[in-house]
Amino acid sequence: MKKDNTLDAKERILVSAINIFIDKGKYGARMQEIADKAEINKAMLHYYFTDKDTLYEKSIEYIFTNLFLRVTGIIEKEAAPLDNICKFVAAYIDFLTENIGITRLIIREMADGAQVFKKIMGNLTRQESIFIPLRLKNFINEAKKNGEIRDIDTVQTIISILGMSVFYFISKPVMDYLWNVKPEKQEKFIKSRKESIVDFIIHGLKTNEPQERREAQRHKGTKAQRHRGSESEK
């Protein structure tokens, strides 16, 4: 992650730690090295984070919290659910592009059993307004209910969207070699990747039913609900 001189000491430590964890992994990182990179003394580092395990956990939490806030910040309440799903993909890819080394940290944590990820995800599920998997689930279910997309498996669709978005960044060295993606072509390639995923989602999820039929079904469902409501009041 990029170092920002306007950050307070605690955030400077987290950003510095993330960069060192990316380069050297959790087990190769040293607290003194992190303190030096954050331009503080070791006593101050231990004041905020008592040990390396705590710092590692808080660093991962910092990454996901910033990602979730970034993505939910572009979601529009009045937009159609499918539009918000596409906005999510664009924001997610932009975040990974700007913080490309984070994927190395993700791979290491997954290979190590992902215990820290599981703990952090458990904590973040309580923040429903920013928890991306839940927001995606709600968008997909709403889009299905409105007839905007087909009646697909919500969980499998979320996994597919996340997988398509992150795969290039996880396998970047191999993909760049296979498809001859030179550094000077990187920005254009990632832009094309983003557009391709959005196009794939739209045409993969969208219903083929005519708009008039979807509207008729929606009105029919609403009318039936009202009828059931009036019957129960008798």
C-alpha cells in the first residue's frame, strides 16, 4: 500500500507493516524493520501493537475495511441492483490495481489456513452496511425479485464474480507472460479486463424475458400479495 505522510502514527505503522508483510510474509517480517519503515521507535510500535501476531491481524483488517469502504462508497441507493453489482466489480478491480501486492498477502494467508481471514470476516459481518458479500447477496436477490436477472444461485454467483475479479491479479506474472502484457500496456489491459467482466456479468445474468412480461409478472405478484392481505383481514 502507498505510504501517506498525512497518516497518524498508528496508520503509518499499519501501512508500513502491510508492505513488509507483502514482501517478506508474516514469519519473515521483523518488528524493528516495521518500526524503521514507519519512522517511529520500537517502544511506540509496541504501545499500539503488543506483538507481531496482533499487528498482522490488524493489518489484514485494515486492508479489508478500506476495501469495503471504498466499494460501498460508490454504490448508489437509487441505482438498479445490476448497475450496483457492476459498480462493485469496477471499484474492486481499481482497488486491486492500486494495491497489487496485496494479492501476494492473500495467497500466503490462504495457504496458511486463512484463520486470520476467518476471524476478520466474522467481525466484519456485524458491519452490514459495508460488508461486501452481504451487499452483493442483497443486490442479486433484489435483482432476481425484480425480474432484472435470471433466477440463478446467489452464492455461486457471488463466488464467480469475486473469482473473475481477483484471478488476474493473483496469477498476474503468468497471465502477463502468456498474453504478452508489457508494463506500458498494463493500464489498457486492466481497463479491458474490467469492461469484459462487467459485460460477462450483464449478459450472463440478465433475463431474456421481454420488459413488458417482467412488468406484468411484477404487477401480478403485487396484486396477489394485496389480495392475500385483504383476505387475512376478514
